[in-house]
Amino acid sequence: FNVGATTRRTVFDQNGVASDGQQVFGVLRHFNFLNQNEIQTFNELNIAGVYAQADFDYDNFLYLTLAGRNDWVSNFSKENRSQFYPSASLSFIPTAAIDGLKSENVLNYLKIRGGIGVSANFDVLTSAYPVVDVLVLDTQDVQDGSGQNIVTNTTGTRLGNPNLQPETLEEIEIGIESRWWNNRITLDASLYQRKTNDLILDRPLDPATGFTVTATNIGEIESEGVEIDLGVNWFRGNEEGAFDWTTNFNFTAYETTVTDLGLDTDQVVYSGFSNLGNAAIEGEPLGALFGSKIATDASGNYIIGADGNFVQDPNDGIIGDPNPDWVANMRNSISYKNFTLGFQWNWTQGGDVYSSTIST
């Protein structure tokens, strides 16, 4: 059993000058530019946490772990700064519990495991202070009629959201870990179901409000996936410096679906151009490509107009899914004496890409 506490303080302090309007080509010094603009940014983040963990085992083949953690973060509203997340895991080792199951020439080790847990994310990557409207002091932002600078505060285009909450991630996972044939082959496999609540996204706003974007929570996203790791030791010398060759294969496949936005709309375009781009749409994969599309008939065939060109559908819709069907990679490590060679292949199957420069 152990308990503890952690604290983390992050400070970002930027000071600099940006210049434009080069006078003499090739002289990259600020005095050689027509305009100079000072850059000064400062923000800080504090996270404090406490945790506890208890480990239990029975006869070296059954293990139980219970844990809990609570964090407090400084850049959320007071009522939303605290987040508690528990976890539990259970593992069973049949090769230690069942006599005769373990064999040096066949099955060397087998573990069956399962776990459930909750974690939290406080990071808002696009804003250091997402819950408040930020004033900007810029002595060169506004000039009077004679061109003199007016020292004043201006509000940014981001609207603070005092109701913003940290996003939480609930996950259930089951899997196996195994070693075979004198530990020359390792095979691990996992199945998981993951639920994200209150995912933090930037939501575009009508510029008529005086703002263009605000950080918001969307209701619920569910993911299901499988991950398989296979390791093979093709050659293994018995002496130090002998020839050794190991290959590791990894395969991952998952599906992520937006099940509930929890907002007054059924879709949020959070990345792209205006109201077109990657979107969170109820019932669709997270990040689905939303945009203009070609009109189709009842059979799904594209409609061609009298001028020979495709007819554009008057309604925007989903035009693709950027998420891959599966991802695989193979890593190799070959060593002999003091020399080691490593190389890797990666393969991504599926996933649509929108290109504004290359289109068909």
C-alpha cells in the first residue's frame, strides 16, 4: 500500500521581436526591416494531486490492484477544478497456478488480465485560460488620427467558457500476455472499450457575437479496439556478442463514434475552413470530413449536368472518414558483437484525406 502527492507548475514566458519589410536583401537583422513588432506572452498552469494504491496477491498467481487519484488544476473555474478517478485491475497467471501447464519447450508463461479505470485531461491546447475572456494590452494596436499609438486593452476573439469541465476517459480492457518456446516468441493481445465524456473541442461562433471560437465540452464518444503484439527471436546466440535477430509485429484496429454531443446541435466542425472540415457528428466517427459534395441519384450514381460537369449537392454532408481501418508496423533489431542494425516498416490501411491542391 502506498500513498503520495504530486505537484506540477508549468510556466510559458515568451519575449521577442517580429520584423517585416526587408530593406536590403540577405541582411537578416531587425534593423534592416521596416516594421518591428514586439512579442510578449506569459501564462502558467498549476496541477496538484494526491493518490493511493493498494496491491494484493494470492500465492503468486492472482493479483489485484486498487488505485485512486484526485487532481486540482488552476486554469478551470473553482467548481470544476477537482477531478477524482479510480482504477482497478485483476490478473491471473495460469502457468503458476496449474501444475504441468508450464513447459520450457512450449508454453513458458501465460497471464490473463483485466482492468477498469478512469483518467482525466485538463489540457486545452489552444488556450491557456479557456474559462475567462482575456484582455490584451498592445501599445501599437490602435492609433489616433495623427498616427499616435493609443495604449488600451482589447478583447481577443476567443470567448471564455466558465462552465468548461475536464474531459474524463473511462476504459475497460482485457488481454493476455504469453511467452512460448524457450521465450523465443512473445504474444500479447488486448481488447478495449473506451468512453470519453466531456471531450474538449473548439466550437466556432458567429463573428457577429464579437468572438469566433470558444472551448466547449461535447457529451460522449465511444471507442472499441484491438491491439496485438507479436515478437519473434529468429536467432539467439548463447555467448555475449553472438548474432541476434529479433522482430516485433504490432497490429491495431479501432472504431470511434460520437454518441452524444450534449449540445443544442447535432454537429460541431472543430477544424478546417469556416463550417467545413473535421466534425463531431452524432452517430459518426470523430473527425469525419464534412463538406460540399456531388449530387447523386436514387441509385447512388453521380449526377452530370447538361454542361458535362458534375452537379453539386445543395446540402453539405459527410464526404470521408480520416480514421484508418487499421495500423500495423514491423520493427527489426539485428546485432552482432558491438554492431546493431534496426529498421522499421509502418503500414496504415484506410483513412480519407482532403486536399485543397490535389483533387479528383
